[in-house]
Amino acid sequence: MLSRFGMILLGFLAAGPALESHAADAAPVEPVLAVVPADGLDPALYVWKNRLVVVFADTDADPAFAEQMQLLGEDTAALAERDVLVVSDTAPATPSALRAKLRPHGFSLIWIDKDGAVRFRKASPWTVREITQAIDKTPLRLQELADKGR
């Protein structure tokens, strides 16, 4: 006679192939682009945890801002893999700590690496591919990849 644990284990083993085929049929889930507003954000909290991609504009109606947000949403998995946190700031009238520190003019895309250093400033939208290629060339990202390979 099987114990209760044995019966449960047998149930899972029997269901295994059915669960695997169901999982294979399911489409991979793309992470949703989470955008954090710059207002009240303390960039020091993200040092050594996240790369910040900060998108500045004078208004959220700025066509470059809209295009950049659309481009960032096209490959959220690549951004998540690189620990990217997208931050938006479209309120120059009430400057956030990031706006006061970085002093952008109009539309600006700024990447701050995990060490807190500004790696690039762009005055036009960039694709996720361009952003991730730039990230992947840094010594910090190369070290992360080497550490994962161990």
C-alpha cells in the first residue's frame, strides 16, 4: 500500500508528460515594459542593481518620446536580461533628482550603468538592439556574462 506522499508523487509523475506538452504549446511570455517615473526616484538605490535608461522630454506628447517608449517596448526581454530599469521624466517644471543632476535639453536618452556612471547621452531615439549592443561592450557586462558561464 502506498503512503499518501507516494500517491501524490505518482500523480505528479503520471501528469508530467501532459504538463510538459501543455507547456510546450504555450507561447513564451514577453515581459511587460515597466516604466518608473523619475519623480521621487533615488538613483542611488539602483547602484550595482540596475542599469537606468532614462528618457527625458519636455512633454509626453513629444514625438521622439513616444517613439522611444514604443521602441523600448519591442524587446523587453533583452532589457530585463541586462537588468535595465526604464525611467521616464516628462515634467521639466518640477525637476526630478535625475533631471537636476543630468540637465537634459528637450528629448534625451541617457544610460546610467550599474556603477552609477553615465555611459551615453543621445538626442534621438535608439532601438533596444542599439542599447543592448552598447551595454554588452562594457567591462561590467562582460564580467556579468563571464560570471554566468562559471
